[in-house]
Amino acid sequence: TLPDVTAIAAGRLVLRPEEVDLAAFAAKLARNATLLAARKQIRFRLEAADLPARRTFDPNRIAQVVDNLVGNALKFS
């Protein structure tokens, strides 16, 4: 979003990294994407190899990026 771009450009974007279970995180994002896809009668599924148990990142920012990418893909499909 524009406020995020402005914050990044100004060096004011605040990241809040935390340890995240990747499998649970990916499953949550996939559930959200599945709901969006179903509205357009598109089948969405998550296929993932064994993911490392935990990683540290800002889950809100990563979710925002993934949601935007998937949302745009679905919007223009």
C-alpha cells in the first residue's frame, strides 16, 4: 500500500520479527487463498515439501506480500 511504500522510502518501516512455524503459517495463508479462489470458482491448493520447523521473520509483512500476490493472481485469472 502507499503508506508502506512511503515508510520504506523514509526508512521508517517497522518490522516485528518473531519465530514462526512455517507449516502452520503456510497452511493459514493457503486457507485464506482457498476462500478467495472459491469465490472465482478457481481451485487452489498448497503443495509443500517438508518445511523447516521454524524461522524468524515478520509474519504480518510476509502475509501481506503473499496475500497481495495471490490476490492479484486470482483477480486477473
